[in-house]
Amino acid sequence: MKPCNGLLTSQNNYCFGKSGEVYAIYFPAGGSDSVDLSKVQGNFDVYWFNPRNGDKTQMSSVTGGGKRAFTTPDNKDWVLHLENPQGQVQGSQPFQNGNVIHVSWLDSAYISNIFLPAVMDCDG
């Protein structure tokens, strides 16, 4: 996985991804953003991951081929997980078997941690 913030409209959020397969977009303060999927095809399952309690909720799906807009469930931090079940690399298992990137940062006297799926490449 690699950073691909260039796929986002907002400069306040962070994207890590593997082109056409999986994207994790971190929203530190909630809100809305668009993800540019114009260079990829296929359907992507949409999940919201709550880093405060570990819950992962599947929403709908979106298709590649254009910009797609998303809004977090509230104004707290969230991770948007887009996954193309047909495009996943053989053996890649996001959120399983230690195959994650751990991101930590200090914000207003507390430490935040998130775990993102780790794969190899992204457009941007």
C-alpha cells in the first residue's frame, strides 16, 4: 500500500491504497470527501471502520470510473474502506493476519491509533 492523497478532493484526509483493489481513507475529523476512482473499473464494497471501538459496518457499493463522494457517519474520526473483491491480490487479506499498517499521532493530549490494510501500490 502506498499514500495516494491525490485521489482525494480534500487536503484534510489521508488515503492509502492499492490501485483498483483496496483503499483506506482516514477522516481525522469526520466530514465529506470525494475519491477519484476514474482510472479504475469494477465494483467496490464500501465499509466504515470506527477506530474508536473497532466496529466495521458494510454500507453499499460503488463503481469505479469516476469521482465518488462519501460522508462520515458523524464528525469524529473514521476510516472509509473501499474494497474490490474481484481485484484483490492473491493472498492479500486486509485487516487480518497482521497484514496492516499501524498509524499513530498525538492530537490535543491524547494518542490516536488506526490500523490500515497493507498491500503494495496505488495510483495518484
